[in-house]
Amino acid sequence: MLGIALAISTGIVAAVFVVGGIYQQELFEEYLEDTQNPPRSEVNPDLPAFDILP
């Protein structure tokens, strides 16, 4: 019984690490695309400019 619970919990932890790694890779690829492309404010000139800093 303990062995089955241990195997299931190990599988769950491994799945979390795999899914987390995939998600992190997607975020990194999106970050690379954003750094290579111009800012979004220049992509769509119909939107008003938005200054974040005061």
C-alpha cells in the first residue's frame, strides 16, 4: 500500500516538473519574440500611448 502511494506521488511530482518545464519554455520563447519585435505600441497605432512611469 505504501509503495503504491509512493509511486503515485512520485509520478505526480514528475508530471508537475514536466508541465512546469514546458510552461517555462513557452514563456521564455515568448520573451525572446518580444525582445526581437518592436513594442506593441508601434505595432498598432490606433491604440493610445500609455506611459507606465510617472
